[in-house]
Amino acid sequence: MNEITKRQKDYLNAAIGLVSERGFSKLTFRNIAQEVGVTEASVYRHFSNKLDLLRALLKDLEESIAPHFEKLVDTSIPPKERLEQLIKGLFCAFEKNSAHTSIIFSEEAFHSEEELRNDLKSISERNISFLSSFYKDLQENQLCRSDIDSKELALVTLGSIKLTVTRWRICEKNLGLEDAVSNLINTHSVLFNLRNE
């Protein structure tokens, strides 16, 4: 997919809002058009079908979270601080646009479309790869526990993030996100025996 235009971004924001507030069943071009205040035909000029729209939503999501994973490779920053930046950065991004969590953590939209599953899988594998490489580098430098495979450490981290975000969404954002993030970082530091040396 090409670069997302400003007008497409308006439609994507409306789509994300619809999913967040009313669920995937209300994600229609008609509802998006009503939210933005345009005709349904206007939406079709930018997205040929719902699959095209959902792919753009995934691309938008990826662009918002990818930089946080990419920072893991910056070895000038101590390891514990890099992990802290990742977790805080992701939660900051999710808090800024909480509707993204409805997209990334919902399998509902992706069950029936193999292309979407593949796109989501690609995003997931990329993030796992960054985290796995981060932990592998730490293990090789004896800066975290090495008795567990680096990919498993990455999966535990991503699973913890997902569960914390899910709890935050279920609690209608009444869960103290700052405390939850701080606890998540501290737990990882102890559990993985992270060191900054």
C-alpha cells in the first residue's frame, strides 16, 4: 500500500473510533462516511473495499509502534533503559490512540481474511524478532538470564504487554496505566535478571 494521505487518515481515524466504540460489526463505509460527514462514495474513492481499509489500518498501526521496537538496537542505551523505553513508548502510543488496541488485539477482523492474517503475522514476527535479538545480545553479554531461549523471553514480554493492555481496556482505562507499566518493567527486570553493566 502507498503512503496514507491526510484524507485517508481522516477515514482511518473514523474507522478506528467506530471499532473502539461500537465493535467491528459497525465498521462499514456508510458509518465511516457519516462519522466524517461525507458521502459513502467519497470513502470508496480512497479504499476500494473493506479489506483495503483494514490493511491501511494495520499499516497505520505498524507505523505508530515500529519505532519503539527499532530503538531496542541502540546499544548506547543501557539494556534495562531500552526495555523501559519500549514498554513506556508502546503504552504511550496506545494511550494516545487507544482505539489501535481494538485493532491489534482483536482477532475478530482477521479470521476471515487470510491476507490480513498474513499482514498481522508479519507485524508480529517483526516485533518478536527485534525483542528476540535484544535478549540474545544481552544473553551473549551476560546481562540477562541465559537459561531461557531469547525468543521465549520475547514472547513473555509481548504476552505481558498484551495482557496489561487488555486489562486496561476491560477496566475502561480506570486501571492506573503508569503503575501497571512500572510494575511490568520491574517484574521483567527481576524475572529476566536484567543488568545495565
